[in-house]
Amino acid sequence: MTGVLPTGVPGLDTVLGGGLEPGMVIMLSGAPGTGKTILAQQICFAAATAERRAVYYTTMSEPHAKLVSHLSAFDFFEPVALGSRVEYLHLGDLLRAAESGSLEPMVTEVVRKTVEESPAVVVLDSVKALRDFAEERLLRLAFYDLVSRLAHTDTVLVLAGEYWAPQTESFVEFALADGIVQLEYEAREPVDRRWMRVLKMRGRRHLSGKHTFTIDRGGLQVYPRTETILPVQGVQVTGRVASGTPRLDQLMGGGIGVGDATVVLGPSGIGKTIFGLSFVAEGLKRGETCLYVTFQDTAEQLIRMASSFGWDLNGPREEGRLNIHHVPIGQLDLDMLTHAIRTSLDTGQVSRVVIDSLAELAFAAREQARFPAYARSLTALVRAAGASLVVTSETTTLGPTVEPVGGLTFLFHNVLLLRYIEWDSKFARALGITKMRNSNHDKSLYKFDITNEGLIIQDKLEDITGVLGWSALHRMTEDDLADQ
């Protein structure tokens, strides 16, 4: 789209369906403290040039000196741009001098400067404050006048204000706007969340839903909602990849299918993380590039764990062939996680991805109703990049194995079940391949153990029943066999 003005906010142009079109009127609404002023100023500093400045009007908000002082904490702020490229003006005197509640002097001044100087962006902050100076009829006339007269320019008009959600449905400024961006601050434990929603965007296919955003030294960064980002045509891949457990590859008919999504189910301590590490170590041994996403163990802990089995992860990590992305549970956000994974996949070099684990991700995200659609989109994203995905997920330790996170195993090509069993009055481990899509595989159950070489598959479990938890585990008698 030619002539579009980028916002300068990472991820926001994607959510808007492009940047800002010349002549567009954008409403930034939300409660105090949601980030409207920072967003508006970030857009100004990104858009302003020596030829086309940005003009930032304040109505009855905080003094300019205070605004600039707050801006100094952000990387996008350039002190040398003040006055030359970004100009701050105060409309308070014009509003106080207005007779009979007329906003005409203010409108005339904004229109005059816009027509004469043709700035790239004009911001009014806070436009909600205008309602303190005029009754509804005069307020409507002022907004109609302002928007209609600026429509003949190619300046983007940004109106920021402290509006609550119901007001977007009745106030005239929202009816006149070409686009409405709602910002929210959501209190939740253990970490609060900021998100935005595009309520309206004329002539654009914007991304719907809540989009997480953060505010740090770089300003705002938006993380588009995962389900709204459709992956491009996937990379066509064929063949098999070694899992890192040779006997398992035999049982799977030659290994895991390239580009397959595999879930490894099992209770705590059964060996899921070790399996994930062996899968990555095998890829690194073959010269591949891998991504390991972890929510519990840090990168250093995983490297130490892998070294105890003779797998060197530190060397490939220093070489850039292994990215260990650790997200503490308290900081986990679904769309921020997807952004990190996409960033790695966009290099086009990652061939193996491990996510440890799905159950932790679902629990920590606190978005249970959304999670099935999110998980589907996440697996599709990895597959579209041609990478093979291994996901671990927690099950119950005792009793029947409950299918995790609402029964999402249908999303995966392969399902491996690891579980504890009682064997001759001792704890033992059992493994079974419960599903391989479009591929034949061994249907038997096998004992396995964890040694200093990793996960080692041992003998087939003969003549027993109850391994899947439907009944108590026991050796089958002659009567049981006869019943079959």
C-alpha cells in the first residue's frame, strides 16, 4: 500500500492491516495509565521528518515540561527533534477563552496550522477533555468541523482520550473516526497484562481480538494474537528424523516424520524433558539448528542436565545453532511466546523445536477457553516452517491417565505415552506409541529406563493388562487369554 505512514511501533502495523493512511482519523481510547500518550508520542517521533513535522496538541493534560521529562526514559525519544521535527503546543488558553462553550477558535487554529504546514501527524491529547468546555450540540459541531476540514489534507489525525468501553458506542468522536484502537490494562495474578483491540478500521482487514502489548525502554511493542496470523504456504518436507532414541525409531518405522508434531505425555519425573533434550542433541549432532522452549528449567540447568548424559549443548549454543528460550511461568504470555518462536523460525534454519511443556503453558496462560485454538495455530506455525515439533505435557502420576488440557492430542501426528508401572513390587517405567498418523508403528508396550546414556527402551511387556490405567496392572492369566 503506497503512501502509508508506518507507526514505528513493532507489531502495530500488522494489527492495523498496514500503517496509517494519509487523511485518516484514529481514536486511541482507554482508561488512564493504559499507554495512550506514550503510543501517540511514539508515533510522532517515528513519523516526523525535517520536511513533515509532527504536531502534538495538549488540551488540559500535564505540562509539556513534565511530558518531555517522562519521554526521556524511552529510546524513541530524540531531544534534538523537539521543535525541529516534533512540536508541542498547548490549547488550554484557547479553550478557556472560548465564548458560550464554542470550540471554534481551537478548531480554526488546528486546521490553520495543518493546512499551512502539512504535518505528517497531528495529535490531540486529551480530546476527552473537550467535553468539559462545551455542551453536546456544540461539541458535535466542533468534531464535524474539524474532521471534515482536515479530510482534505494528507495529515493523520490522532485523537487520544480517557474513554471507557461503553462510551465508544455513543460518543460522536468515535462515529467520525476511521479507526478506533482500544487500550486496556488488565489486572491479573501473578503478572498484570496490557492489551489492545482494534474496534474499527475503515477499508482495512485488521487483526481482530485482544493483542498483548508491553511498555519498556523501547516504548510499546505489540504482539499480534497468534490465531489471527495465518502461516504462509508451508515448506514441503518428507522423510524421517532420528529421535535420539534409536530403539524408538525402529518402533516408529524409521523415526519421526519430518515436519510432524509429536506430543510426549507422562507424569512428573518420567523422562519427558530428557526425551526433549535427546531429540535436540540428535539434531545438533547432525549439524541442524534447534530451538528449545522451557518454562521450568533455565538454559544453564538444561545444559548441565544434558551434559550428565554426554550431550554437549553449550558449544552449539555459543555457535548459534541452539536457542534455549526460557520463559519464567510468572512472565508467560501466549502471544509473546509465539513472537519469540516466530523470530527463531523466520531465520529459515531451525529444523527442530521442543516446547516443554504444554500443560504448564495452558495453566500459566490463564486463557483456558482460548487455548485449543491457540495450540492449533502454534503447531501450524512450526509445521509451516518445515520444522519437526516435540511437545511434552504432564499427566497424572497415579491412577488412570487423564488426557491433558482438554484433549488436545488430536492436534499431533504422533502421541507417545510414558508412565509409571508397578513391576515385581518396584516402580518401573513403560512406553507406548499410542498414535502415528499415516504411518505404521509398533503397538506393543515396552519397559524403559533412564541411564547415563539417556532413555533406553528395554523388553516388551508380555502378558499384562492395565498399563493404560483402565484396571489394576497384573499379569494375564490363562482365563484372561481364553476370554480374548
